[in-house]
Amino acid sequence: MNTIKNFIFFYLNPGKEVVREYTFYDKLKGTGSLLVFNFLFLIFSGVLINTLLIEFGLLIDPTVTKKSFTLIEQALVFGVLIAPLVEEIISRVWLVYSDFNISIAVSTLVVVLIFKILMSADYHRLIDAPLNAFVLLSVGIVIFYSTQFLVKKSLEVSSFISANIRILATMSGVAFGYLHLYNYKITLNLLLLSPIVLINYIVGGLLIGYIRIRFSFFYAVLLHIAFNAVLLLIKYR
């Protein structure tokens, strides 16, 4: 309960948040508490709010029921392990400043964007997979070291992140939520009601952001993996 209170205070009333050194047990217990809170909020937002909107005719059911993977093994590898790790590197590893964190976030983002463009344009069919992987890896390495050179020991970047950490964590959480619009068929009605439809993703992003800042990147990824694992196991039951 203290972890949930501190999470709320972190964003809404920082003066009341209790900040201290956390043991391994504290972090594990806190991550578990926030995971349960996330699922309770999922039930509230998904079952109650969205269902009421659908019942009153304000929203056509936006739920995507089509499975992204044909095999549960594929879903577990990509949806439970790879996707959370990549999303956390891009979205939140940089919330704790270091030139490495900034560089790995920027380079991963660039590589993912290039990968998405190639996949959508079917360019990957023209080139062998190993060559694709080599090109993406090479681009990632170049971007990583270029970014590291630009921000290395940058007091301005470090000070900016420290001074605006709650704003940045909030922006990261909201952006994380809206990235999940791709789960749905985009309509004008969905866009207008998107803050309600996506509220669970946004709250989840805020939760993970808090864990990243107060506990560590490891626990942020751990919560993300656990959340996705439970949902996928339910989906593929």
C-alpha cells in the first residue's frame, strides 16, 4: 500500500512522497503491489468504463480480437520478452540520466523505426534477412556512439532531466499509452474517446515510469513482462 501511495504522491504531490533506500525485497514487493494495482485498474477501466461507453452507444467495441501470433511460443518470445524490453529501452531507460542510457534509447528508437519502415514497405523481401540484420545493427552502433559523443557528461541534459523528471515521466507514460492505438482500428470516434479507451495503458506507463526512477530499469522491465505474460496466457488459454 505504501508503494501505491508513493506512486500517486510522486506525480500529484511530491512533497508527501517518502523517498528512501530500497532493499531487494522492498523493490520486489513494491513491483508486485503495482502490478496488482495495474490489473485492478485494467478491470475498472476496461470492464466498467469501456463497457458502459459501448452499452450507451458512445463507442463501437474497439477491442482487437485477432491474435498477432499463431503460436503461443512466438507470443511469449516476442510479446512477453522482446517487446517489453525494447519498449522500456525506448520509453524509460533515459529517465535516469547517463550517456549510455540516452545513447541506447536513441539508437534503439532509430533502429526500430527503420525496421518498421522496411517491414511496411516490403523492402525486407528484397534483401536477405542476415543482411537486414547487419545493416540495422550497423546503423544502431553508429547512432549509439554518435549520440554518446554528443551527450557525454553533458551537465545540461542531466540537469534538464533531473529538474523535469515528473513531467518527462508523465509525457513518457502518455506517449506509451497512445502508442497502443495500433491495437485498434482507428476511427474518429475512437480518437475522440482515446483518453478513456487508453487510460489503462497510460496508467501502466506511469506505473512503470515510477518503478524505473525509484527502483531500477530491471524492475520496470519485470513488471512489463509480468503484465504482458498474464494477458497473453489468458488470451491463448
